[in-house]
Amino acid sequence: MSNLFPDTQPEAEAVLIRLLREAPPWRKLAMVWQMNAAVKTMMLSGLRERFPKETPEMLQRRLAELLLGEELAQKVYGPLSEDLGNEISDRQWRDILGVLKVQAGRLDMDYLRKWAAELQVADLLQRALKESE
């Protein structure tokens, strides 16, 4: 039998394999669960490195895409925010409308318009202002 682990003595490897074969099913499942958890942790670490400004929720969404594939992740969790372009979620839209209604006379409209133009969302601001009247 060839060595599975080149840095391990054949006798030690034989003991390891025997112990793994003798392990009860619950222990084997626990080992698989621990390995899966370790892989997910490493994947999240890699995602944090690639997307340092992402929220924990978005990192979890990206992890779902890696684990489930793009199509299934979109069906389960919806598209990534970058896939939405200038669109925003219903919850975000309701929040915006709520702020505009509650704070109507107190908002600095020039400031809002300036930054909406800068961020290229002036069309969304206009739509929100109209809907909040």
C-alpha cells in the first residue's frame, strides 16, 4: 500500500487508517461536519479578502453562491446587489420613503440633490420625492 501522507511513517499511517475505520458513524459524521465548517471558514476568509467593504450579510450571500451555484443562490436568496444595478430592495425603498415623509420639512434638499447627482441616483431621488408627497 502506498502512503497517503508522504510526510508520515507507514506504520503511523496504518494506525490512523485503522482508527478511522473503527470510528463509530456518529464520530465520522462529526469529523465531516468539522471539515465542512473549516472549509466554509476558509471560504469566508477568502471572500473577506476579495471584498473587504462587504457587509457580513453580503459575504454570506456570496458564500451561498459558491456553495450552491449562481442559479440556486439567486432563487433562494435573490440576486447580489451588484446584479441589481441602480435598483434597491423593497425594504430600502420603504425606508427612504418613510424618512422623506417624516422629515419632509427638515431635509436639506440641495444637499440631497447634490449627492444624488454625484452618486448617479438623481432619478431615484426624484422618484422617491414624488412618491413620498
